[in-house]
Amino acid sequence: MADLERTVLYDLHVSLGGKMVPFAGYEMPVQYPMGVLKEHLHTRSEAGLFDVSHMGQILLTAKSGRVEDAALALERLVPVDILGLKEGRQRYAMFTNDAGGILDDLMVANRGDHLFLVVNAACKDADLAHLKSGLPDCDVGMVEGRALVALQGPKAETALARLVPDVADLSFMDVAIRQWDTVELWISRSGYTGEDGFEISVPEAFAETFVRRLLDMAEVAPIGLGARDSLRLEAGMCLYGHDIDESTSPVEGNLTWAIQKARRAGGAREGGFPGAKRILKELAEGPSRRRVGLRPEGRAPMREGTEIFAEPEGGAAIGIVTSGGFGPSIEAPMAMGYLPAGLSEGTMVYGEVRGKRLPAVISPMPFQPNNYKR
């Protein structure tokens, strides 16, 4: 796997028996000896530890020194209310392009005098260039020398609190800086599995020691990319480059919940972001297609690229699956994809799998209820 990068935890993954694969320019563990199915179920019942150090960590500071100015500047690139984001809180956002498509999705945290962004690994260099060119009134820089790990599951708080007792004070989407011995940890109570948990930025020099301390606990196990994907799909969450991309708008992607009132028509700061004309029009009139959940009947998964039809025979495809697989927690296949917006939940459609059209029902998401500490 020449030319691929490695996170600071690479040697630990190998020593734990991780099966390493290329992912977003990095060699990452797709699974450990426990296997994807058990890793998935372990995260749902105990606590799973994920290396997400390949993702980008970015600091954004207004040259004025005021976080309000940094927030207003970032609002020029995202259709999200950043000014209304209180200190110590985090919010989901997305960069949009002039055509209303999504360049990347990200998390934004208000840390008092600056913003902290976490972006996808495959997009992080482009995101940094986009921020620098679009926000000349801000200082923007990629964080170097810090790993990022996620601890997810109903026992995540119990485990992390043994090392950092005051993390129990945090609620869903809170962010804070906490101390572990002499080490400064940047912690958010969030993740991408639908479970309660934390994302923790830790200096690389201490990352392996910190992770080993967690893995020494009975309820904590290392989890790879395979289970991370099935967990986020059960939670109904998008994977950038698959469920959303530069051609899909936030409205088509069923992400309207992430566009607050202040940025919508009639709001205090209506529009003013790339693609606003299309996105505001789709908010008012509805899009022509929309991301939906699908529950295939039977046991055969409908994977990415499966064409969807309105009838069991004849006619042209009306949509396509963007993510699909088997859900270990729901013990059934699940998928998400794009279909005409006029189709309602409960409608039967047909996915073509190995030459046969198999029935699937348009279903609400998440497939597995979320378990956040609010």
C-alpha cells in the first residue's frame, strides 16, 4: 500500500491484529479478530474505540479576535447558523458549492475565542484551501500533531470517566478541554454511530498510551471501519462521497434539520451562502428527489449502486441505492438512496439484485433508535 499515510496508532492496530486496508489515503483497520458483526454489537452494548485520526482538525480564528466575526465569516460558506452556536457547543454543518451541492460535511465547535472544525479525511486539504481562499479575514490552520479517537457505546461514559472524571458533566454536542494527567484533551460528546459517546483529540505523543489505557478496560474493544459503516447506516447517517456529494443539495440529502431558521427565507441572516438560490427554492417548494430509508424484504442486502424501480417488471429505474448492507442490530438488510420526492413512507419499490427485482419498503430513519445523552 505504497503512498498511503498512516496514523500515529498504525503500529497499535497491527499489534491488535487489525486487518489494514486503504481508506481515504490512509492505511486503516477495517476489522480486528473479533470480526465486523461482533464489533458492531459490542459497540451497541458496551464501548467501541475507533481511530479517526485521519480526519482533519482545523482551527479558525477571526483576525479581529472575536469569535462572532469568525462565525459570521464561516456562514459565508455554510447554510448553517454558526453565530447562534453558543460557547462550548458543537453543530453539524456542510460546505456548499455555487450549484447548491455539498463539498463536504463537518462538525463546528465554538471554543470561546475561535472555532474548531472536524472534516472528512478525503476532503481535508480541499476544505483547508476553500477556507483560506473564502475567509481572508480569518486565520485558518490544520491542527498538526494530534490524534483523534472516538469512544462510542452505552458504557463509553463509564470507561472514559475513569481517566477523566468530569466528562460525565458533558451532554450531547457539548465540547470542552479536559486534563488527563498532564495532557490536554479536546473532547466532544458526539460521534457517528447513533450511540452515546465521545470524540477525543489527544496529542500524538500520548495517543497510544491513552488508547491502551482505555483498551485495558473490560468494556472497551477496538473497532474497525466495517462496523463503523454498519453502525452509521443503522443510525441513518450520511457517508460523504456516497450518500451526499457535490451534486446533491442538503434538501435532497434530507438534511434540512441542519439549516436553522436564521439562514432560511425570512430569517435574520437569510441566504448568503454558496448555492443559496437553489437551496432556498428547494426548502420552499421541495426537491425533485430525496434521500430515503429502505427496508428490503427477505435477507438479501441492496448495496450501493442497486437500481430502484417502481414496479416488479418493466419501466425505467426511478432511483438508486447509495449505501446498503446488513444491520446486525436490527437483524435485517437496510439501505438508503435517492427516490422521487413524491413517494411516501410505506411505499413498496423494487431493487434489482443479481438480475431479480426484490421488494423494499420506503421506511423512516434511523433504522436503530439513537441513544444520546441529552
